[in-house]
Amino acid sequence: MWKRMIHTVSGFIERPFPKDALIENRYKVIDIIGAGSYGFCYLVVDQTDHEIKVLKTLRLHKRITDSGKSSFEFEKKLLASIEHQGFPQYFEEGVHKGIPFYTMEYLNGKNFEQLIFIEGKNFSEKEVFLIASQLLQLIGHLHDRQIIHRDIRIPNVIVADSTIRLIDFGLARKLNQLDATKRKWKRDLRKEINPQADFYGLGHFLLFLLYSDFPLPNDKKERSWEEELSISSGAKHIIRRLLQIEPEYENCRQIETDILEVI
């Protein structure tokens, strides 16, 4: 109840930086490109090198809690520790009028939410699993470093320069790290701190892509994805294991082996 009140009051008080605002006499705001429960993301121009970058700030209701501040610090350190072209490059941190921020690489591309729901793009089964194979390489890179992303969703997967990129480490955690925000009475497979959490997210990501090529039914009868989607038995097997309907995958290599068979 108390947290909900803080969130509501903060929503009335807090205002994002306006267009053309100059942050720390260096970053000029072009536009706001994201507003989540943890932070605002802005497209900015760095006045020192004239490069377009992304600047992320911590929301007010998170700044007034120790857990919110520590999560933001952890997110910065985590992103800074990853040096791979599949993820945004971390640049620097700072504080503007008491608001902590950090900057990172701007990925000039489109996420799968935009591709599916705005551009109406369809993906065949083969295309879906080719994309899955690329995304799995990024998930595997994180898992090899004991990092669980915990937010594999269509808004967080981007196609930039014909390459799959993964963004948003706000919910990422180190393997075996305790999660202070976890509610014991409600299990959320996607938010657990284990590899299977990312595999579960990957399963739902694949379903979104597969449904992009699904014609709307004439009747309104509710059916399962297995009944509605005309996909191969191998594809169904992969998704069932990702969603833990069948025995779960233990690692990315097992998934990659099954994906190669489907492709």
C-alpha cells in the first residue's frame, strides 16, 4: 500500500526533461523514447562529440528507496561490464539536479513490437527460428558470465543493421543473486534468477513472432497456441520446453541443437 502511494504521488510530481533541455551542459534532449517503471530514456546529442546517444535516468519513486538506487547502480555496472556488439555500449554516468543518469549507445533500428504491431511484418517459421538462433547467442553470452536478463520481450529485441541486439538490463541479475523485490506468494517464471527465466521469455517471444503470420479466426472460440498455429512438431517441442510444459532446457546449447533441426 505504501509503495503504491509513493508511486502514485511521484507520478503527479515527476516530469521528464523537456525537448532541447541541456543536461549537465553536455547532453541536449532530442526526444523521450521510453518511460518505464524504473526510468526515463531520452535520445540526446552529446555536445562534446556530436554523437547521438541514449540517456537513462532513475525515476523519482525509485530514487527515494535504497533498493531502487542500488538496482540502478547495479544496472550501470552490469552494462559497463559487457563488451559485445549485441548489446548497447555503456559510456558514462552523472547526476543532473539530483537525478542520476548514465549514457549508452543508440541502436538505430526497430524492435519487434514495432515490426509486428506497427509495420505489420510477418515471420515464417524458418525466419522465427533463425532469429531465435541469433538471440540465443546473446542470451548464451550473458549466461556464460552468470548474468540472467529476465526481460526477454519483443520491445527489448532490436534489429539494427540486420543484426539482432538485446537491450534493457533494468531487471537483470547475477545468477544466485538474491532479489529483494521478489514476492514469495506469487511465482513468476520470467522473473526468477536462473537460465530458465530467460528461456521462458524466449518461448513467449517466439510465440509473438509465430502469431504474426496467423490469420484472425472467423469464430471467437478460445484455443491454445498449439491448436491455432500451423507449425512443425519440432517447433512445438522447443516452445513447450521453453515454457516448461515439457521438461525444461538446462542450457542454451540444448536449445540451439533443437533449433538447428527445425531450421
